[in-house]
Amino acid sequence: MNTPAAERARADHDARWRRILDSVALRTPDRMPVVLYATFWLARYGGISCRQLMYDYEKCAELSERAVLEFEPDAYTPMLFASACGQALETIGFKQLQWPGHGVGDNQPYQYLDREYMKAEEYDEFIFDPTGFYLRTYLPRVASAFEGFEDLPYFPGLHYMRLVAGIRPFAKPKVRGALEKVIKAAEEIGRFGKHNAIFNERMAGFGYPLTNGITSVSPYDFIADYFRGARGMMTDLFRHKDKLLAALEKSAIFLLRQTVAQAQASGNPIVFIPIHWAPDNFMSDQQFRTFWWPSFRKMMLGMIDAGLIPMPLWEADCTKRLEIIRDVPAGKCIYWFERTDMVKAFEVLGDVVALRGNLSASLMTTGKPADIDAEVRRLVEQVFHKGGKLILDAAFGIPDETPVENVRAMFAAARKYAG
Amino acid sequence: MSSMTDQEKQLVEWLADMREEEALPLANRMLLEEHADPMRVLELCRNAMDIVGKRFQAGEYFLPELVLAGEMLEKIGAIAKPLIKQAPGAAPAKLGRVLIGTVHGDLHDIGKNIVTFMLDINGFEVRDIGIDVPVQTFIDEVTSFKPAVLGLSGFLTLAFDSMKETIEAIEAAGLRKDLKIMIGGGQIDDAVRTYTGADAFGTTAITAVSLCKNWLGVAA
């Protein structure tokens, strides 16, 4: 439709998106972009429980829309995907999370269960045949819908009449039951995805782009969080370092392939990558340079080659890593910092990457609107007005407990001082 | 610690240097084949852990070394403790009692465990009451354990309110007078300290140790 309103919305959309892309390319945008990232804060905003938010697609979409239209961000995160996933998690029988009404209280956010999902002695199998390890071992461990896949045939080696005979396990009741559950879960997740797509199209129609189409993970965090668990990973640095390095090398390849394929399918080049294991306190400089950084850098370069824009969120304080993570092509990434001092990050990285963040969680939840205003002003004066390509946001999006007047103060101050 | 034989020095050095593949067989040989005094081997372990703690405080070691050190200690302890025949002598005097736990609603424990480990090797008697700890459990434990310091841990932003609620309840129960309260976690800063009413905050285990030492008048 080419109504004047639709044309205006399209122009607004393009102007907002250009603001983000200009920042990435290290060109000065017409004003400082400010973005909206919210998950369970939407429940507080709408006066409903976290559990309702997770299970009610329509309500979650309604609140997300209300928030986008109220704050008019330059981009918003895929809020539905992060929030309204209760039904999807339930149908797949997801075991790695506890979520409102499913392990934690109705008004608590979901929490990841740090466990050993792959034993140290399974590294060899993972490295030799990650797909086989996924099918028969990993998937049944992390999601109950896959229980039964343990009995799937061992595919490599099936050939000729051995191939014909080898597919018999598919008829076993356990495997058949698992396949039925997975199909059912996929249908539910398809419905969820459709709600998400409809919402994003609707927001685009109002003139608001998404910050990112998909999320990804660094190879180290992938193995640490989702396979070995914190304790296992930290001791692997000593006990299994060669196998860990081999697993990281291999993971970087398939994670890159998957990230590129999914990002291209989403139509949005920005890839959000929450980073858990890089903080200064988590490992030594030498360990970071040996185990954490090389495989992630390789992945980022691959993403950049494919035309994507990596947007790692460097959680906690990563001040000691700044010089190391500078080693990427200029004008291709957004580095989002949580507790790293943004002025320091600008000094070290301002000529290489756009920056995102970082009003602290404590300020957002316990401060007054005047405090928020003062902090935005400080960031604008010390970063944006000095040439830093700052995309304003809270340190890790809007904390769940943030009073709505503080969110209003964040957006108002961004316009007042840099817009 | 009394003077060490070359073998004993070797064990301490290998443990402190994270050379698990060499340290554990040596400890096992000393305990099971050479029938070394298990109390003595545990003392050597503690000596090694002191070195590990110092290297952590100096910024030479990080979380992975503390976790591995803790696991090595557990493994040697599992062999040594059943071998202790004589009645244990008087336990070494502790600097003071610290009660620690992650507040309700929050399941994170890596930071808390590291603080517990560091306080322990620095000579404090630590009682770690786990994660997602209800307010009433903190009150019951403060009443029975009588700590000098209470450490409240939390990683999520919801922990701000849980900490505030816990501290208010401890005050209402009349237990705050002789108790210092420190809070810690990835999101904690001075604004959260003010909000919760805690005496101090920290984001590293080293801060927790120096706070406890200061409060208990121990030379750092």
C-alpha cells in the first residue's frame, strides 16, 4: 500500500536503519541511535506475570507493540522470540532451562541450568562426528522430545544393502514416538515463528527495524555453557586442552555455517552474540588468547566475509580484553559492552567498531529519572559527541525490574542530548 | 608450617603449579604406599592452597586455577581422610565465621563458590548454605551459626530486591546489631548496596576476603 502514512513509515524505517548502519560503518549518523531490548520487563510494563508473557503470544505481541510505539526506538530486539517461548519449550521438553511456572516462580525470569551435558571422555566422539553425537547422545539429553533418538542407526558406513537393512530402527516404537513428538514440537515452534514474523512485519509497517535477525554464540561459550558446564570447562583448560582446542576449531566451522545460513534467511545482517566467558576475571590473558579468542575471531571474520555484522555483547567487565578484541576489520562490527567502562572502550576501539550500551542495571532499577538523564548526558558528551559511534541502550537491555519512568527517561535523554 | 622434606616441597609445588597429573600420583603414593601421616599431607595441601590464593590475589591465577585447585584438594582429601586414625587434635583456630548464600530467586553459584573457597583458605570458618535461599533460612542460620559476617550473593537483577528483603528481615528479627553484611555478584555496585542496606559490596572474591579481614581486625 502506498498511502502517505505507509510511505512515511517506510521512510522512517529506512532512516532508523541507516542510523544503525552508519554507526557500524563509522560514519556519523544524523543522531545517536537508541534501541529497545526488553524481555521480562514487558511483564512489568503490562502488569502481567512473567509466566503469562511466556505463554500468551497475543499478549506478548500487544505489549511489545505498545512499548515500541511509546519509545520509538531506532531498532528493537526480537522481543517475542525472547519472551513468548513457553509453549515452544514445553513441547520440545527443553531441559536446560527453568522458566516461569516450570521450575521457577511465575514472576521470575528463566534461568539456565549449568550442568555437564557432555562428559570429558566424549570429546573424541564429538570431534569425530558432531552430527552423530548430536543425534544419539546430545539431543536426548537436552530435550525430552528427542528421547528415543539413542536408537537411531549409526549412519556413516551404511551402504548398499546394509543401508536398506540399516534403517530398521526407524520403525522401533521408541524412535517412532520420538519422531512424532519432534514433529509436534516443530509445528508448535512453527506457529511461534509465524507470530514472530507477523509481529516484525507489523513493526516494519510502523517504521521500526529489528536490531538483529538471529543470535549466535562463540565457540568457547558454546562448549562451556551447553556441553561441558562451567566446572568441566575450567578444568578442561588443564586436563583436556588439546581436545578442547580441536573441539573449538571444529565448532567454529559449523557454527559459522549455521550462523551465515540463518542470518541470510532472516534478511537482517546483524547477528547478536551474547558473550559469557570473556570477562577479565574469568581467565588469564594467556588463556584468553589461547582458548577464547582465536576461534571466535575466525568466526567473526567469516561472518564479515559473508556480509554480516557481528554484534557481540561482552558481558561483565572486559577492560583487559579491549586491545585483543580490537583485531577485527574496521567498520564491520557492533561491540556491546555491559560493565566495561564505555569511555575506555571508546578510547581503545572507537576507530574500529560501533559501540552499544551501557546504562547499568543498578542505575536502571534503583536510580531516579534524573540519574538516568545525567548518565545518558555523560555518555553522549564523553563518547558520542567525541566521535564515538554509540548506540545507546541499557547494559544488558532493560532489566526486568526497571520502573517505566526510567525507561522513558533513557529515551527522552537520548533525544535531548544527541538527537 | 614445620620444615619440609624435598618430597613434601615437590607436592606443594606441583599442586600450586596446577600439575595435577604429577601431584595426585605423588600424594597417593605418599598416603597409600609410604604411609605418610594423612594429617601432614592435608597440611601440605593447605600450604599449596595458600600459594594458589596468593597467586589469585596477585592476578596471576583466575577462576580456572581455583576450580582445579579445589578439585585436586577434594581428590586428595577423599584418600587421606579415611586414613586418619588418631583422634583429631584441636582444629586450628579460625579467624571468624562467615555465612554465605545466594538469595532467593537466583540459582547462580560460581561467584559464591569462589568466595567460599577464598575465605576458607584465608582462615575463615565458612558456612555455605547454597542457592535460592529463602529469607527465613538466612534468619535461622544467622541465629544458629552466629556469623560475624553474612555474604549475600546474586547474579540476576531480581536479586536486588531479594537482598533488600533479606536484610530488612534480619534487621526486623533483631539480628543486625553485631553482624556485618556484604553483597556480591556480577551486577552489584554501590547503588545496589545503598538500595539493599548492606554494609559493603564487592564483585570479586578478593574484595570479600579483604572486607572480612577488615571487619574482624585481621591484618591483610
